[in-house]
Amino acid sequence: MTICPERPEKRERAVKSKRPVNLELSTIHFPMPAIASILHRISGIIIFFGMAFLLYGLDLSLSSQDGFAAVAELMNHFLAKFVVWGTLAALTYHFVAGIRHLLMDIGIGETLEGGRLGAKLVFVVSAIVIVLLGVWIW
């Protein structure tokens, strides 16, 4: 259907017919591979901000013996352990999801079923390693 500038009723009808049916975000259900991809991006953002805390701790610990003692004392607090665990959890998920993306780049798991299976594997492997990291830190 072509839109004629002389006939605005046709243009108006064409615009209305292309509008989405449902804009309520709470009713949209994403497929598992989409959730895995979104979490991969979110984990990258968490790593970016978590590295600031880790680099500050590294700088302080390498500055002097007193700085090292201060970082060692700081790491006894729950919040510091939680930030380190959160950063390592994001790094773990990002690493495992990155391997999934690399496998897809070479043609493994590109089908719909392969994408679903790959997303499930990313969730399971990441969850296991993240729990083990929590046990190691605490």
C-alpha cells in the first residue's frame, strides 16, 4: 500500500495498522536464550563497576604493609565479601556465557533447540560455580 500525501486518511490508517497490540511489559515473556543474553550484558556492567572496588583494594594492599593490613581487615566485613562474591559471580556467569557465544560463533548450538539447551547449561554451570565461590569466600 502506498501512502499518498494528498490522502491523509490512507496515511492515518497505515500508521494505526502498524502499532503493536500489547505494550504492557509485565505480560511479555522472554525465551530462555534471550534471558541468558540479557544477563550476559548485565554481568558485564557488574564486572565493570566491581573492578573499581577490586582495583582499589589491590592498590591499597600494594602500597604498604599497613595498607595490606587494612585490606585484610576490610575483607572480614560482610559487605566487602558480598561485593567480591558478586563481582566474581558476575565474572563467572560472563565467562560461561561468553564460551556459549563463542561456540555459537563456530556453528555449535545455533538452532532454536540448541539455543535453549545452551542457555540451560549456562545457568546450571554458572549456578554451581557461583555457589562454590560463595563457600570459598565465606
